[in-house]
Amino acid sequence: MPPNELMTTTIPTSRRTPPEESNMNMHSMTVRGKDRYKSGVLEYKKMGYWEPDYQPKDTDIIALFRVTPQDGVDPVEASAAVAGESSTATWTVVWTDRLTAAEKYRAKCFRVDPVPNSPGQYFAYIAYDLDLFEPGSIANLSASIIGNVFGFKPLKALRLEDMRLPVAYVKTFQGPATGIVVERERMDKFGRPLLGATVKPKLGLSGRNYGRVVYEALKGGLDFTKDDENINSQPFMHWRERFLYCMEAVNKAQAASGEIKGTYLNVTAGTMEDMYERAEFAKELGSVIIMIDLVIGYTAIQSMAKWARRNDMILHLHRAGHSTYTRQRSHGVSFRVIAKWMRLAGVDHIHAGTVVGKLEGDPATTRGYYDICREDYNPARLEHGVFFDQHWASLNKLMPVASGGIHAGQMHQLLDHLGEDVILQFGGGTIGHPMGIQAGATANRVALEAMILARNEGRDYLHEGPEILAKAAETCTPLKSALEVWKDVTFNYESTDMPDYVPTPSVAM
Amino acid sequence: MRITQGCFSFLPDLTDEQISRQVQYCLEQGWAVNIEFTDDPHPRNNFWEMWGLPMFDLRDAAGVMMELNECRKVYGDRYIRLSAFDSSHGWESVRLSFIVNRPKDEPGFRLERHEMAGRNIRYTTSSYAADRPEGRRYD
């Protein structure tokens, strides 16, 4: 059956009460009037944080949490508590609420559903009024939504699964400094994924040796090379050494190929002042791109995005550290939320998974991340883990990066899973080539161009992939050798994070 | 040297039949194909000369191939590329670009290094061919 005939239940943002859940989605229990403010402790669901009749406004921010209450705790009360603790509530009634428009500021849980096939877990939909948030600040958004509630005792676990960001809020952010279209125009590269490689070994190379790897990889045919997340300024290589030798390598490779090349110079450092100093030096040397790590924090990321926009610089983000809170299904923050925040924050590149490589990521979930990065409008697609319709209001597009355990022999699968607007990073798959780094780079580039050519010609490249590669290898020894060395390398492990909804055939009308 | 700009420069030069299939793909996507030529292939030379206007509303690749052959008759000693423009909202730029003609001899680029303060170096890339006047660079 073709995919467009597969149907799933879409969850509207308003209340829906299927009969089997009617005992859970009860009517409002909110205590109103004078009694609401009597001193003492009141259940959250009675304080106005559970409003099943509430119709979310177009300007509301909506968060979807996966709530796992402690044994014996009512799921509605647990969900109301999440709404309360992530907005106005404290553990007891306070009279000072009455000095404010408290009902407006209360986050409202308007729907609680059991998670399919996961006893004890519930999806809680919570709406937040736009006035609860400072415009253009991920720090403020995240301090509200994930600031306090994740350690709340009545919960065993809590996960922020997805968010609906209203256009009114999206428009308060700069968005990606450069965006996919302008990046392609600047790099003069159209019609194919870009190719990159992370310099290896990640630690220990001197500046001069490091630049050698960059030169070989770029001259061989890659568009970009990349610092790894933990290459900053260590005893074996001071950052200025790295920048100087890398730019020699970039310029030499540009002259040798007649193509624009770049290397992501990681400016991550201990303070903003140091990061600005490194970014300025990268600019002075003529680099087209700099890089930061997710661990520098949301505010630092937004600052660097503004700097990048002011200085015509592409900004690469390495999602260092994200798996500490994105990977487990029951607790933390889903990567799709991080991807949304990063598109708002304004980075140009983000690592978003490979599907076939060595790091976590099932195909459907990864597809959801890629759509969030690249589309102007994301319709809700539960089978990809995307719970809400999301308009991006022409905010620039964010280039996803696929990195970690991929090689030329998988080119057809990569193109099929990830599409054209993506950076494919073959670190080991370039540097580990038996004939050397240049040969490794050439193998990847030839494999890619051959696959794009075949796709555009209308061939069934996914199934004919190995054949297409073998044919291209007839006139390219490095590709032949790469296919031989890595032919059996796959990483087939069970994913820890998958969508909760699977497509089921629709009932014929 | 071989300039590797464009989408298919690492493959053997495309035959006219292969070029035609790529053009057909572009037309089927609703993109307008443009023929451009230059004798200054500097990587940052964005604006190659246009051989007429992008061909809007075309359905058959044969039209582009005919123009390409006309262009080759006049500028066969230079670089010629095809670029496909997508006018849809959110893109409004080039979608595919590839070289379809090259000079017999590609002399490549000189990299000049100006030593600055500290170990800083200012780099300038210039085409050897561009040392000669426009129009006589690949004689």
C-alpha cells in the first residue's frame, strides 16, 4: 500500500474524548471564587491547572509531556501538577495570586491520554499563554517548560515530547543565521548533499598535522571538514595553530579544485569573550564557517547566531551532550524539541542522525527531526513522532548533518532516508580509506554524484544502489577499494526511542 | 587540473544523452534551465555570462539541447554550465548546476600568500587563464 494511503489518528489541539478514555478526561474540577484562595493545600487539578474544556488559542504555546506518575498517583493530578509547576503554581495556595490575572497565567492541562502500549505512562497536553514568555529567548522558554518540573516527587519520570510554537512566538526569533538556500549560494553547491568529514584522531594532532588531514580531505573532493566537539585549545594544539593551518589547507584545496571549501572551526571555549575572540580570528582568516557545541548553553548559542548573522558566517552546531537527556523514552527532552529550539535559536547546521550509522536513531523518528529542520510547515505526523502542526513562518531552514559510522557503500540508503539537503559526514569513511585520505574523499564524492545522476535519470536507485556504485567504481579505483573494505559494515541495533504510533490502514468508507 | 565545480564534475564528462536526461528531470520539477558560459572560472565568480534567458515554460529537453549546441558553436573553448532555477516560495534559487563543456586545457589557479602580522596569511586565488584578456584566455 502506498504511504499516502496509510492513516493515523491525528490529535487535534482541542479536546477529544474517545469513549474508552471518558473516565479520565473528566470535566473541570477547578474550585472557583473565594474558596479557591483559602489558605492550605489544594490539589493541582482543583487549582485551575486541569481544564479539559479549554480550547487552546492560536497564540498559545502547547507542550506535550509523557508523564509517568508514581504508583497510586492520579494521572490527571500528576499532569495538572506539571502544568502548575511549569507556570504559576507553588505547593500551597498563595493570596498574592489575587493581585494578578492568575487565570490567564496558569498553564492549562487540557487533555490526558494513556500512551499506547505503555502501561503507567500518559500524554499530557498543556497550553501556555504567550505572555508567560519573553520574546526571543530560549533560556526563558526552557526555564519555564523544563526548569522545575522534572524532579517533581509525585512523578517517576517525565519527558517533553513535542511543542507547538505559535507563529506569534516564532517571529520573535532571528532563526538560522544563513539558512540552507544562502549557504548553497555562498558555497556554490546545488543539487546534491554536501560532503564532510571530521578530522581524526580527534585528540593529539598538532596544528600542522591536523591541517594535513584537512587539505587531503578537501582536495580529494569533500566540501567541508570539521573539528570534533572536544577540539578546543589543548596542550597538543592551541586554537590559533589549528585555525592558521586549517585555513592554509582550505585555500590550497580551493585553488587546486576551483571550488569553494570550508572547515568548521570550533570556537567553543570557557567564556563568551573567548568565543568571540576565536570567531573574530576565524573571520579575519577568511573562514566561511565556524562551529559551536550544544553544551555552551542556549543563550551562548543565540549570541553566536547573532554574531554569525552580522558577520556573514555559517554556524555549525554539534549536539554534544544531547543524548544525556534525549535518548531515554520515559525521561528527559525529545531531540525533536531540541531541534525546534535550535531552529529558533539560529544555528545553520545541526547533527540530526544518520539512520544507518553507528548512533541512535530509528528511520521514522529521524525523518521527523529532518522535517522540523527543513520544512516551512510541518503537519502533525504521529508516525514520525511529530504531534503538532507547526508553521515556521519563513524562518530560515536548518541544514541537518548526518555523521557517525557511515560510508560510501550506503550512499543509496542515505539519499533515500535523508534526501538532498543534508551534509553527509564520512570521518572514518574518508580518513580510514586504505589508499589514503584523498582517495577516501574521492570515493565518497564519486559515489554521491553517481547516485544523484541515477536518481535524476529516474532509476530505482534504492534497489539498484549497489549496482550503480559498482558501475561508478569501474572508472574510480578509490571507490572500488572503499566498497571492498566496508562492504559488510552495518550497525543494526534496536532503537531506544521510537514513535508511539504506527501507521494502520484506514477503514474504507 | 580539472575544475570540479557543479554537481557531476567527479564523473567522466557527461554525454549529450546524459545531459538531456538531467535537463528533462529539471523540467519535470518545474524548474527553468539556463545556459551560462565563462572564461573566468574563479570559484567566487557567480555571474557567468547568460546565453539568452532561462528557458521558462519549456517541456522538452530537446529545446535546451539545441540551444546548448548553438552555444557550444560560439563558445566551445570555454566553460559552459546548465543551471536550473526553482521559483517556489522558500527556495527561489538554483536547484541544480553542472558543467557541460570545458576548455581543452585547464591551467588552474595560482594561490598567492601575503604574509601579515603574526603568522596570519592573506590568500588570493587567481585563474592563470584570467591573466590574459577576456575572450582570448583559452586560445
